Amino acid sequence: MKRILVLLSFVLVLSLLVACGGSEVEEPAAEAPAEAPAEAPAEAPAEEAAAEELYVFLPKSLDNPYWDECRIGMEEKAAEMGVQAEFLGPDTADAAKQVAIFESVIARNPAGIAVSPNDPATVEAAIKTATEAGIPVLAWDADAPDSVRLAYVGTNNVTAGETAGHELAKAIGEEGKVAILHGSLTAANAIERVEGFEKAIAEYPNIEIVATEPTEDSVATALTKAEALLQAHPDLAAFYGVTGSGVPGASGAVKQADKCGEVAVVGFDVVPQGIEAMREGCAQVLISQRPYGMTQMTLELLQELHNGGEVPEEFIDTGVESVYPDTLEDFLTTHH
């Protein structure tokens, strides 16, 4: 019995020792270091912010060589300004397709839009939609005078047409039959250039306008129409090319008929085909609208408007310059 009590006492003491050894005093948990306040996102550098600005130019078409100089001017000025710029248009002059492109551009909410309308009436609704969305819109190269566009940047086309008329009169000795290659019959700039041309020619009683043919700003169409006119009027004295397709088409037909120097070619613009024709003696006067500078000026104004500025005036005349065979090479040394 005594042995049992001793054994039980030993077991009890051992249990107490184990219990005491297994009970550790817990250290208070260390507090997690306080999080530093989140830094405000750094503002994008001014150059990056500017690069997000998108400006879109909507020419009548892409097949008229006149637009090449406009596009180059846009691209070089955009690079200088550190902004994005796009040049979007239908392959050929097409008012409906131009409107569809315009509407798709509005959905992208660009910083500004410049449009050269094929038909001013067709773009009025799109200009209104863009303006209501806070997108500044300028008419460039050709006006949409009845729209809510902020300004028109480009040629005074009536005055430019008068200049062309007087240049043509001098080229043919103020007498002879003349045919007009019109461009688009609905484009305001082409209509006004014909108006100015006819006004000037009215001062020369021995000059007769025998035909006016639309080319829809297609060089191929201008060539076909000019060939037909030479056949219909074998005594034709001159062609007046109203847009950038007219001189290439007319000079091509004159060259094929072996009448370079016999049939004068005068008109807009200073495009590669026209330059070649002048060097070959198949074009007498080229009228430059300074498309490079016109487009650069338009892009600068769009950015000013985007930044809250105002247009200096509703019509900004960029002027024209007559180019002759003896001034051509000097003219080509710089962009205009």
C-alpha cells in the first residue's frame, strides 16, 4: 500500500513538471510596420501628354497628287509639335465615303479635325456633331460656309481663279478657244475657281470657253476628257486645270497628241506630273496654293483651339503663287 502511494506521488509530481515546462509566456505580437502613404501618380511629361493629342485631316480623296504635299506638311509639323496626326480620305473623290470616315473619326474623340469637303452640304451634320462633342473643326483647302466650322484656312478661290484666267490669257496671246477641266462639280473650291476664271476671261473678247468637263479629281478621267476635247476641238488653244488632276490629265493628252507648246496648259497645282509636264514643255503655268504651309498652319490653329484659344478670323487666306518654266527649279528648292 505504501509502495502504491509513493508511485502515485511520483506520477503527480512528474505531471506538474511537464505542465509547467510546456506553458510559455507568449510575447506580444510585433505590430506590422505602418504602410507609407501611397504616392500620387507622377504626371506624364508634357511631351507624352502632347503625343496623346490626335488631329485628323480629311481630304477629298487620296488619289489626287495635290494631297501628297498636304500630307507631308501635316506629318512634319506634327513631329515638330509632338502630337499625332492622321490623313484619312476615300481613295477617290466620294462625298458619301468622306462622311462615313468623318463620322468614324468623331467616335474616336480627337483633339481637332480639318476637312476639305467634296460637297459642303454633306459634311454639315458631321461638323455639327463634332462641334457639339467639343471637337474643334476647321474647313481646310475647301470651305463649308454654311456649317458651324470655326474657320476656313485656304485659298481665296475666286481670286485664285482670276489669277489663273489672266495667266492663261497671257500664255495664248489673249485669243483662242479654251476648255476647262473642272474637278468635282460640287466642290466649293472648284466652283469658285471656275467663277473667278470666267470673270477674268470675260475681259478678253477674243478668248472663247468652248467646253467645261468634270474630272471628279481623277487624273485618269482628266486624261480621257482632255483627249476627247482635243478631238472635238482640233483648234483648241488651251486647257485650264481647276484642281490637281487637271494639269496632269491635260498635259498628258497634249503630249500624246504631239501638241506640247501648241496647246497651252495652265492650272492648279504644283504636283509631280505637272512638274514633269512643265519640264517637257507641255505645261506653261502652274498655280501653287502652298498646300504644305496651308496644312501646317491648319494644324497649329487646331492645337490652339484645342487648348482654349480662338480663331483670329473666320477666313484665313493662304494665297497662291504662279510658277513658270524659268522659276520652277527655284520654287522646288523649298516646301510651299
